[in-house]
Amino acid sequence: MHINLTLLVQMLAFAALVWFTMKFVWPMILGPMQERERRIAQGLAAADKGEEELKQARVGAEAILREARERAGVILDQAQHSANEIIEQARVAATQEGQRLLVAAQQQIELDAARAREQLRQQVGEIAVAAAAKLLEREIDPRAHAALLEEFAAQI
């Protein structure tokens, strides 16, 4: 019977040890394990959330890049259009300036021609007076006959 009593005492001691372990030791071990499990679950949830945010950020970045490319294209088109307008304005201004210079040159030529004709008339008048003076062998007073000389110059 000693064996049975020893077995019974060992069983009671084992049951007391199991009860003590379940009541006091097991919660102390299980608490940190559950806390760690909770942290791991939170970390996995945060990783999943971060992955989703990363996907959304990539989509947003691609949208921003597309928009930036479109804006760059629009800006380039506007710059090209502005450059073409500036070139056209410069071309028109140069044409107008050329025409203005041409008109001014033509006016200067006409003025110079009129001066040359007037000088030629005066010289022809002087030559005619000198020739008439030699023919008459006397000198004609140009001041006295100014109206006659102007009429003669106008006929020439």
C-alpha cells in the first residue's frame, strides 16, 4: 500500500503543483506572451496599412507626375507660341522700319534732286546772264532784273 499511498501523495502533490502553476505562474507567462502577440498583430496591421499607403502614394505620385508632364507640355506650347508671336512681331516691325527708311530715303532723294535742279537753274541763269552780257557787251545788273531772271529760270 505504500506504493499506492505514495502514488496518491505524488498525484496530490502534482495536482497541487498544476493548480499552483495554473493559478499563479501560468498567467505571469501567458500575459507577456499575449502582449507580444498583440504587438505582433499590431505590427502586421501597421505593415499592411503602410503597404496600402505606399500603394496610394505611388498612385498619387504617378498622378502628380502625369499632371506635371501635362503642365510642362502646356508651358512648352505656350512658350513656342509666344516665341512665334515675338518673331512675327519683330518681322512686322522690321518690315515697317524698312518701309519707313525706304520712304525717308526716297524723300531725301527727291529733296536732293529738287536742290540740284534749283542749283542747275541758278547756274543756267547765271550763264545766260553772262552770255547776254557778252552779247550786249555790257553788264546786266542781276538785282535790277531779278524778276526777269526768276521767270527765265522757271522756264528752264
